[in-house]
Amino acid sequence: MSSTRLPGKILKEAGGKTMLEYHITRLSKIPAKLIVATSNTSADDVIESWCMSRSIPVFRGEELDVLDRFYNASKLYGGEIIVRVTSDCPLIDPSLIMQGLEIYRAANNNRCYVSNCFPRTFSRGFDFEIFSSAMLEEAHAKAIDPSDREHVTPYFWKNRNGEFEIRNLSQEIDHSHFRITLDEEDDFKLIKTLLEDYRAADMNFMEIEQLLKSHPELSTINAHIEQKKT
């Protein structure tokens, strides 16, 4: 809720639903335990209340040391395989995550890190990361760079220990220039338009990307926004 560029962004509404509700509804199609891991600052009390009113498990931890937050959420709720997604991706596609899980399981290696970001070929906003609880425990114990702890996974994808297996899900056509993520007001303007005027909540990633290709005036709404560097 304390985003500096778009305060309260995940509880902004489009079509009568919050961004967080769209996000969780799409993620609920994955056969996994879903945990909302938010911060322990008072600004995020409303997120805890929102989750509790819908019987959605919620964990609260450090605001800036998100790695610590993830680690303690994992310790509390368990699970050997962890899928990390961020709540500023309300139109995330569960089918991509399922493909990522297939890649992860095929590797048969609990030191394997899977994402669709290195290199990125999908629109920004369909991001996911998959890793083991054992890897998370190691990162929590060994990561000392503040950026590694704030962004949770650089310890993995930068292969800090030189021993991780890095795998990536990609597609043939590069759509990484499209932004379907929620960082600034114009991002919200685009997502709101997609949801209210084009029923994007019922679309998969291919349909959404094709929509943006067919209607270039849509992608220009937020094309000027630069992604913050990690």
C-alpha cells in the first residue's frame, strides 16, 4: 500500500473489483496453497483485513527485508516448491506458471531456479519465479546485499553461490516491450481499460498480447514508463 509511485495500487478498482482480487482469482486456478505475504507496517493493515474477510491466508513481515518475510512465511505454511509472484501483476496467467512448474519438476533438482524473465520474452506483468524451500533457506542465511534481501531472488538468478541451475520459459515472439504491470497511474489506466472495455479478466496471456498488438493505441498509454532497476 505504501508504493511511492502509485500508493494503494493493489486495492485500486476496475469493473467493481480490486487489482488484488483479479490477481488472486487468476492464481487460484493453480493447485497450490496461496499466501499473501505483506508487510507489518500499519499501511498494510487494510490488506490483512481484506484477506481475512475472504479467508485468504496472510503473513506479515519485514517491509524492506522481503527475503526474511518470504522465508518466515515459508516456515509457517510449509511447502517444498515456492512460486513467487508480485501483486502488481493483476493479469498474471496461471497457465504460464504451470508450464514453469513442469520445467522445474523435469529438472529434478532442488537447486534449480525457473522463471520467464531471463531473458524476458513475455509482457512485463506475467512474471513468475520458482525455487525450492531449501534454496530460500540458503538465501536467507547467506544473502547480505540489501538489494538481494529487498528483491528476494537476485541471490538465485545472479547465481551467487555458482551452484544453481537456471532455467527459463520463453516464447518465440518477443513481447517484452508490453507493460501489463502496475507501477504508475498510466499503468493502471491501461489495465483498467483492458478489464472494463475488453474483458481481459477472461483472457490468457496470448489473447492479451494479441489484443495489444491489434490495438497499438492501448500499449502507448504506458509505453513511456521506465521499469525501476533492481
